[in-house]
Amino acid sequence: MIRYIFITGGVVSSLGKGIASAALGALLQARGYKVRLRKLDPYLNVDPGTMSPRQHGEVYVTDDGAETDLDLGHYERFTGVSARQSDNITTGRIYSRIIEKERRGDYLGATIQVIPHVTNEIKDFVLSDPGEDVEFVLCEIGGTVGDIEGLPFFEAIRQFGHDRPRGNCIFMHLTLLPYLAASGELKTKPTQHSVKELQSIGIAPDILVCRSEQPIPEKEREKIALFCNVRKEDVVAAYDLGSIYEAPLAYHREGLDQAVLDAFDISPAPKPDLRTWQDVSDRIHNTDGEVSVAIVGKYTQLEDAYKSIKEALTHGGMANRVKVRVEWVDAEIFDTEDPAPHLEGFHAILVPGGFGERGTEGKIKAAQFARERKIPYLGICLGMQMAVIEAARNLAGLQDAGSEEFDHEAGKKRFTPVVYHLKEWVQGNEKVKRKVSDDKGGTMRLGAYDATLKEGTRVAEIYGTTAIDERHRHRYEVDIKYREKLEEVGLCFSGMSPDGRLPEIVEWSDHPWFIGVQFHPELKSKPFDPHPLFADFIRAALATSRLV
């Protein structure tokens, strides 16, 4: 029988529900259980694919091509379980489904209402196939209790708990215990009010996870337990950590996994095997040296826009037992300034993906700087395209080389389109076709695709194989017709789609480490299984640091 855990939040947003859910999933795995994690997002967008990174952070892409919330990245990084399209849903998608059904006549003319139609749709999503042998499904509700847009979700999980057999479903609530320096004490009232709000809509939390900067005194813990109607043992402290990857061990020390097992009346429970997370913790704390990496992007004010990249760099550091110091460099600075003063001193440069022309000339200059100064360079998606444009302009004689994307944006032709709008590609056994005028949401080349690597190249050496699959998210692609001209000047097309039509990887053969990839390798990296590209990128950065 599958057991369900609902994770909600109160008082303030960004308390770390995603990390708590992921860490709990990892702890249940450590005890031998099979888990699946899901996220219910109350916003009205159909998916995060068209949302601004400044507002939402990065868009996480699954193997099956879903554009999802960044919390699904945490779920994968902590559990290793590949997320699917069916693991993330938004209010927008729920309403879209209901309206489609109503238009088809599925409701036989009934009045469409939040209860039962919206709540039933949410419950169906929670119950949808979790996968073979899954024993625990963890569902995180986005936002905070009391948010008007979240009310249908809270009502749905209340009904869900009411419908299921006793002991089949529990509720875990995250709150904040603020510390007032003036009085020198932790305040429990915000937590009490948050739980009261939850109880008022019919949900009684089984476990409270309290974020706190200070140790929770026994007296405060008893007070919370008494006024929030939970056992004292089920008030779990969540202290600030130096690294998110310390969370599984920290939550275990505080008894979160035991509290969950007790709530389900699972006794005796298998003992946890925490060796993986002990090794991760050891690699965080016991490092030999430091490397500095510049991320040259245009959303540098919001680190969440490049969340997976930052985490993958951390994983690369773990693989090499070095600390990775990441610095964010605004690409737009290079529109008017020489990149040298800003990039000198870094051991490696990474140019991430993105959309739109703003900041691209700066990214091209960053690629040129890395190529000429022999500094390790990793270009991801747009970062690869900018490296190709740089090579075309400065070495292949195509001085007006650019991307068709920028011409489309400007509404006039200005560039030789070394990068063009991808109009068709092979997905499985089918050919997918797209037009420039198509709707933006979900129309890109999305999800996992195979690639074939050229033998003897650096990437083939890094991967240790010539057949790989990686996740994509793009609608513009390097044009194969410029391959010969670019290879003449030394740019090697070291990875291609299996049909040989779409460039996947480029590298400079005469450079210590210069690689551009059309896909997003950061999405598959994990702390206990770093992505080979990031592991070798940091190794190259370390080699550079020792030359200085």
C-alpha cells in the first residue's frame, strides 16, 4: 500500500519546503523504501516554461520533456529518481484540463465548480501512477497556507486525507520560528497562527518542521507541541546549514524520518544506511584547494535562474575534493567594456543558456577571452551558440555571423544565421515540425535525446563512451552547413545527433579545455554522482589554478 506525505508551508515563503521534501525522500530511501516526489503549484501559468527567470528561477526539464518547477531538480539531486511530466502540476494546467473536458461535454452539462471538479482533478493527479513498487509519495504544496490561490489545493488534500484509510496519509507543516535579538528569545506565535490557519481549513498537521537560526529550547518545543496539538517528538528543528547537502543528515539527527515512521505506525522500521550522505558531507567539509569560476550570464542578480548549474559546479568540486567559488558576471558589462579586467584571475568560465539578444555580445566576448587566454570554458545551450558565433566571426571570416533568434526579435535581417530556428527534428520514431509563429509554451526541443560522440575527442574521453543521452531545451540550433568552414579553422564538431543533422557538442582541439554543448548537462548532475562534464571542468579549472 502506498503511503502519502503532504508538505505545506506557513508564515513566509522560501522556508525550504523543497529541500525538506527532498531530504525526507533521501532518508526514506536510506531505510530501503522506494519514493516518488511531486509538486503542486498554485499559480495560473500552465507551466513555468514561459515565466521570467527573474520571477520564477530556472525551468527544470525532465527526461520526458516537461518544463517544471526548480524544486523537481532538488528532488532528483537528493533521491536520484528521475522526475516525470506527471510529477508537477499547476492551477493553469488543472483549469485547462477541466475546460477541455467541459467543451467536450464530459460533464454532461453540469455546473463546473471548484468543489468537486477542481479538487477531484488535484486528487487524481496525486493518485496518478507513481511507478512500480513505490511505497511513499511525497507531495509538496507550493506557496503558504492562507494564500487565496492555494485554497483549492489545501481543500483537495484535506479531502484526500478524509477519503483514504486511517494511517495512509500524513501532513507535515514547515513554519518559521523568528529570533528577536532585543528580547533574546524565539517567538512561537507565528507558528501557532500558521497551524491555526491550517486547522481552520480542516487539516491537522502530524509533524511540524520549524526553521530556526537558534537552538529551540525545550520549553519552547513543549509550548509549540501543546498549542499546535502535536507530540513534542514531532516538533522537528530545521537549522540553517552551510550546504543544502547536509540536510539529510541534519534532519536525521533531529528525528524527522523517525517522526514520519511513527506517524505511520511503522515499527520496527529498517535502520538507515547513510554512508552516501556521510561521504557527501565529507567531500563538502574536507577539501584540498579552491577554484574560482565565473558564470557570465544576464540573470546574475537572481541565482535561482541558474540553480542547477551552480549545484552541478558544487558536485564537480566534490568529485575533485575542492571548494568551488562561483562569481556572477553580468554579460551586459562587456557590451561597453573590455572583458579582461573582469575575467582575469578566474580559473574557468561558464556561459549558461538563455533567450533573447540582450547580453549576447558580452557572452561572445567571454568565449573569445577564454579561447585566446586558454582558460577552461564550458558553454551550455546559448553558451555553445555564442562560442560558435565567436569562431565564425573572428576566425572563419563571417564577420556578420549571428543567430536567427536575434533577427526574429529585431524584425529585420542583420546576421548570417550560423544559428538558425530549428524547424524539424526526430523524436523517437516521429518527425516534429515547428514554425516561428508557434505558441511559445512547450514548443521547443524538450527532454532527453541521444547523441553520438566522435572517437578520440575530449568529450568522448570524458564520458568514456560514444553514445550518450542528455536533456535539451532550445528552439535554435547551430546550422550544420557552416560545419566545414568552422572545422577548417580548428573547431571540432565532436558530438552530433544520431542522424548527423544537429550539432550537439563543439570543442577546440588545440585548447586545454574548451567545450560547448547544446544540451543541459547540469540537469543530470547529483552530489553522489557528479556529471562527468562538470567533474572534468572543475579538474581543468584546478589544473589552471596550479599554473598561476
